[in-house]
Amino acid sequence: MNNKLYEYLLMLGDNSMILGHRLSELCGHGPNLETDIALTNISLDLFGQVRSYFQYAAEVKGGEFTEDTIAFLRKDREYRHVLLVEQPNEDFGHVIGRQFLYDSYHLPLLKQLTESKDETIAAIAHKSVKEARYHLRFSSEWVKRLGDGTDESHQRMQKAIEHLYPFIFELFQETDIEKEMKELKIGADLSRIKEESMTTIGEVLADATLKIPESAPRMAKGKTGIHSEHLGFILSDLQYMQRAYPDMQW
Amino acid sequence: MDIKSLEERFNERIDAGESIEAKDWMPEKYRKTHIRQISQHAHSEVVGMLPEGNWITRTPTLRRKVALLAKVQDEAGHGLYLYSAAETLGITRDEMMEQLNSGKAKYSSIFNYPTLSWADIGAIGWLVDGAAIINQVMLTRTSFGPYARAMVRICKEESFHQRQGYEIMLTLANGTPEQKEMAQDALNRWWWPSLMMFGPRDEDSPNTAQSVRWKIKRKTNDELRQQFVDNTVPQADYIGLTIPDQDLKWNEEKGHYDFGPIDWDEFWQVVNGNGICNKERLKARNDAWDNGEWVRDAAIAHAEKRQNNKVVKKSA
């Protein structure tokens, strides 16, 4: 049981961590200072959540595990995030598109987790749900601005959505661990999340004058540890210090 | 009132220690000097995000990552207040960005040095922010009100950053030999450029007299530099790192540290655009600005559409 709870916490934490990492790459390079600050804020919120999940995961796992060994010292196949969050910062449209699609899933996820039978998960969700609500508001507004802005921004935003939308289905594919956590009322019910998420996406894209792509879902197995080629490079940054200088205090 | 009496009145106000506000009469040169100085300061905050941003994706721990992200974000915030303060003097943020991106405006040369190891993040917080604070504490009492007030808030955050940087250095200095070596190497590389942050020697700094007259500067470059050395040497001693200056020695008579000669050739080389990262810093700023143009245009276009929709709805 403990091992499954640990794996479930990794799924929760890794999505926040890899998305937070992608956003952190942009710090200092935003289209203006206001958006730079806002994206960094979201990254900070996500890393705050990561710390809570991984501190708890370390407790669950016991022994020598810490939030940092969990974050930085796993092998690539042990990361449990979905492929959506590792997609690169192609342009601001892709950054906003990735954020919006994830937020539309993240908010209903956290709303459900506030009711989790696991008190720690419920407490983390309780704190994070407010952040996710703000993230979704921010990203939806930007999807609308870019979708219904200039011709160029419309085209770029549509292109970003075309690329990213096929990745969202992975979020709703239930793994064995998620199924078990749902049955124990620790984890969330993905079918309910999917409903709310698809409604949000439909409404916001319509408002933004953007089309929902008809493309088929991408094959994605991130939750079981099979990722795209992007992950190796993300990890070579993320893990650099811990790998180059092992077993030290920082 | 004619210009001459306006100027006399202005000088009296400066002498009386009154604060000059954006809408008050001021000599054109005072206005221009402030636009230049405040925008340079804002540019330094914004360009200063780059060398530290370089390590955000590679911090050794999650705690350090959150702290560094928050720090670099604070610098963006400082850039914002300062650009706003400069805007009160009749220049737009876009104009200032244009001056930065074209290379016309300067920013603090220290940010043209590379961050080569994690210890550089500690060294920048400790030394570069430490040097900046000395300057900025003085500026909280500068004669131009909006600038002075922006400085009060900035100083609080900067002193937090400085403690954070020093704490990184302390941790490294108390760590493994490899970590201590990393910290010492960072101190060796950042020490002299930090001393150069205060600008040329007083005898080579023609602007100082006018700036002192207008209470833009209340201390000279050399006085501020001395203060920095006096503050920092004991801090290095405390964590067991060595300041890379063989001439450094406590002078009992003066009550200050004596220190060795600064390599002003290096200073001017970097100021004139030939430091290790000058080109890269400017390119990063230009890329961010150019790649963001369609985003800024879209935001304006969207706001206009909304405004028009409101008007249409109202008149319907």
C-alpha cells in the first residue's frame, strides 16, 4: 500500500515539477515584465506543491529518502509526469496553451483531492486549489487574448493548441495505481475530472475564437515512465548538481 | 517667475532637504540626469535577472530553487517600480527598452560577467547585492521623491537577498573541500568586479560633484567603495574565505581597510562592451523583446476589441 501511495504522490508531484521547470526556463525572458513575473509566480506555486508532495513521499517511503533525493536522484524511467508538461517553450502561445490545458485538469483534480481520505493529500490540495484557480484564470485570459487578438496571434495560438491538445487525453487515462487510489478514496476520479476539464476547454477555446482540434490522441505513457526525448535534457539540467556533486549539503 | 529665480528656488529646496516631486519645476539637466540614472538602474535589475536566471534550472535543491526563483522575480519587480519612477519624468517604458536593446543605455557592468558555478549565485547575492545595497541605502535619501521611495522598498528586499547569498556561501564554506573550493573560486572572480561597481575613482568621475550638489549622490564612489570593503572583509573572515588581494590590510590609523589597486583597464573594457557576456546579455534582452512583440500587440488588439464591444452593447 505504502509503495502505491508513494507512486501516486510521484504522479502528483512530477507533473507540477516538470511544468514548473519549463516555466522556470523562461524567467527573465518573458514578453514583458508583467508576464515574466506572473509565469515565475506560477512556477513558484508549482514548486511549492512539489515540495509538499515530495516531503510527504519521503515520509511514506522512509529511510534515507528526502524531497531532494526524490526530485533529483531518480532514473528517467521513474518519473511519472504526463507528456503534456514536458513539451518545450516553443513560443509564448505554446507556453500559454500548455499551461491552460494543464490548469483545466489541475483545478478539478485538486478540488477532488481536498476531499481525499488521506489527510496530508487533502491539506496539500486545500492550499494548492487556490493557486490552481488563479493559474487557470491567468492562462484562460491569455488564451482569449491571443486567440482573439491579432491575425498573427490567432494563428500562433491555434497552432499551439493543435500541437498540445492531443496530449491531454493521457491525463484522463486511468492507471492501475490511480484506479486503486480512487477506490480507496485517496485519489481522484479521472472521469469526473475529464468532464469538467473538457467543458472548460470547450468554453475558453470558443471564447478565444479557436477551434478544438480533431486530431487523434497522442500515444502517451508518461505515467508509467515512458517519456519523449525532451525528458533526458530536462533531467540533465535538473539533476546536474546532485549528480556532479553527490552527497553534499547545499 | 523667470528661469533664474526658479532655479534659485529649486536649489533652496534641495539645500533644505525637501523632496522634489515629479510635477515640481526642475532644471532640465536634473530631469535628464534622473531619467538616465533611474532607467540605468532599472535596466541593471532586468539584465541582472540573466546571470542568476542561468542557474534556476540547475539549483542543487528544491529549497534553493524556490529561493532563487523568488529572488530573480523580485528583480523583475524592482525593474517595474524603477521604470514607473522614470516614467513620471516624461519617458515611456517602451522608449527605455528601446535604449537598452539598442545598446544606447548602460546597465551595471557586473552583469556582463558569467555565472560559472552554483557558488556564483551565493557570491552575487553576498557581494553584488551587498555592493548595490550600499549605493541604494544612500539613494533612499536622494532628492527626487519617487526614486527615493522606490529605493526604500527595494532595499528591504535586497538586504534579504544579500543574507540569502551569504548563507549560500557559508554553507559551501562549511561543506566538503570541493564545495569550499567552489566558494573560494567564486569569491576570487567576483571580488574585483564588485569593487568596480562603485564606478571610477573620484578624481576620474566628473559627474560626482554635480550629483552631490543635487543630493542625487550623498557619498562619492570612493567613500562607498571603502564602506563596502570595510563591511565585507570581516564577513569573508568569518566563513573562512580569503579575499583575493595581497595588499588588503587593516589600517589602524584611518580606521579602514587599505586595499590594492583596481584594474581599471578591465573595467573600461567591460563598460565598452567587450566583457565575456556583454553581447549575450543584450541578445537575450533583444530576443525576449522581439519574440514578445506579437504577444504585446495581441494584448492591445484584444483590449481594443473588448472596449468596442462594450461601446456597442451600451449604444444598443
